[in-house]
Amino acid sequence: MKPLQGIRVLDLSRVLAGPYCTMMLADYGADVIKIEPPKVGDDSRAYGPFIGKESAYFMSLNRNKRSMVLNFKRQEDCDLFKEMVKQADVVVENYRPGTMEKFGLGYEELQKIKPNLIYAACSGFGQTGPYVHKPAYDIIVQAMGGIMSVTGPEGGEPTRVGASVGDIIAGLFTAIGVMMALHHLERTGEGQKVDVGMLDCQVAVLENAISRYLVSGEVPQPIGNRHPSITPFAAYTAKDGHIIVGAGNDRLWEKLCNLLERTDLMADERFNTNLKRTQHVNELKVILDAVFKVKTIDQWMEALETAGVPCAPINTVDKVINDPQIKAREMIVELEHPIAGHMKVPGVPIKFSATPGSVDTPAPLLGQHTEEILKEMLGWDESKTREFFSAK
């Protein structure tokens, strides 16, 4: 058993935020039925890189799901979807607000069919407010949400985070919202609408940037790899590259100074408290870089880990997927796709002792399970499914 076993999700989402949410639900046992438009399917099926004719981008986000095809421009298909809603627990969509209502499939309409339905809508700016109909992509909400303004080298231009955190964080919050709504449903029998805006999610994860501004009145700026209020907590220059060192308190600072044979720094008035170290961060970096540059990253890693000082190399992706910790935690798993063949995808990050999630099946081909789902959910026979396909 997986924790979401028995939960059926009708997934109308596409590209990244919604599919990331439903991928999490599927990994932990939900029966996720991905409903795609005919011929082209999810937009991301056309995004590279490709393995043969199959999108690796799409396959990395849609494992453990089944795919069927419906065309909401046809009333018959809208009616069919309504019949499926009666048999479902959750609907997830990431259309622009108002789109589902145009199809006659908005929350208010579906709630009439299934009063205890959980309906999750993930959009750029949520279902209310002056930006409700404004289009959004990851880079749009990264820009508007402030995270780009605090990312990048000190004195440099604002920088987009390398991963699509605008989409991914919204997908995570949507999954959390669905699971909280399922818990409420179990206790009360009451369904509800879950409204997640990508911009809201970016503001929610700005962490200390907002508190720093509200307390000091100073607008946070990009400061590179260092921490704004903990020092030393940054990248330092070794003989063959950069190493991350995080001495997050005075005890670790003392350990670091002893290791570096610079106990004089502990008594230096500029560096004897974390606040003072942060105020004199540039002076301290010059001093520490001069010490770190005499040895390689591997040499420093061994010494720092022995001393109990948090540290890390700055891994490239090829090193990440071959890291022994990543392998031990099964964070890269192997799948066999019917067309793309053997492939690897990220594993499941939340580990359960009793009801573990897993990656069991590859991303589906477009419409691969349409016939199977119609028979299973609606009890259609062979002749009715043939009639359905011939109408397409």
C-alpha cells in the first residue's frame, strides 16, 4: 500500500506546475488519469531533449500516470468528462482562470455533479485579484515575485534561478493543498476548491528577504553565494575551484579557525561574533580565500569533514547523479519506456517506513489508456469504445 492508494485524480494540467503536482500524487499511490487534447497532447510532449521521438522533458514529469484523450471543444467529450468526475476524488487543472468555465467544467458546475469533489486550480496569479487573467510563465513569476532580485553575483544583474522554481514550487504547494483537502474530506465529507497562484508561492518562499526589508527598510540585493546574515557561509576559493563552507554558529567558527590554524581570527574584533563577521564579510573572505587556495577541494573536504565543519563541493549534474548518497537514497531510478527504451529519472524524495512511494511505470504514450479507462470507469464495452474512437 502507498499513502494515496485508492485516490483517483483527473489531471487536466500540462507543462510543469500541474504535472509536477500530479506526479507527486501518482508516486505515492494515486491513480492519476492524465487527460490530454487529441493529436498533440500536453504541450511539453514537443519540448526537448528527445529520446527518439519521445520528449525526455515530458517523460520526467509524467511517470506513474495513465493517459487518455478528450477534446473539450466537443460537447460529447465534456459530457463524458462529467461522467468521469462522478467516479473521481480530485480534479487538477492549470488553465488560465475562466477557461474551464468556458467549457462548462468549472468548479461550481462540477460540484453539482460531485458535491465532495476536491478541485485544485494552479494558475499564474490565482483565481482572484487584478492579475487574474494575466498570462504567466516560470520566468514571469520569478521576476514579479522578487526571487530574481536577490539572485546572482554581488553587484550583478538579477538572475533567474537555474531550475524552474516558479513552476515547481507552485506544483509542490498544489500537492500539499490537495492532500490537506483530502484530510479534511476524510474528517468531514466536505470537498472544496484549492486555489494556488504561482506568484503567491514565490512570495511565500522569499524567506528572510521579506523580513530583512521589513525590519531594516533596506531593499535586498543579489549577494552571490554568501548568506545575508550568517558568516562564514559561502563559497571559498580552493586550489582547483570553489568549496562551500557553512560555519553557522560560533562553535563551528572556532572549529574552522583551529583547522585553518588561524586562531587569531577568533580574537579579532572584526570577527569575534557572527554579527561582526557579517558586517566585515568582504574582509574575511579575502583572508579565508588566501588560506583555502593552498589546497585542493578534495583535501579541504577531508579536513573539514574530519573537523565537523559543514562543507560541500559545488557539484555539476553529472556528479550529482553519481553521488554515493544520491544512489543510496535511490534518487535516480531506471525505467523502461515502450518507445524511448531504457532511461533514468529522479526518484521519490519523501521516504515512508510503512507506505513508501515509488516510480513504477514510465510516462504514458498519448492516449495510451483511453480504452482501458473508459471500460474501467464507465463500463463501456468494445462496440461503444470503437464508436468513440471512430468519432475522433
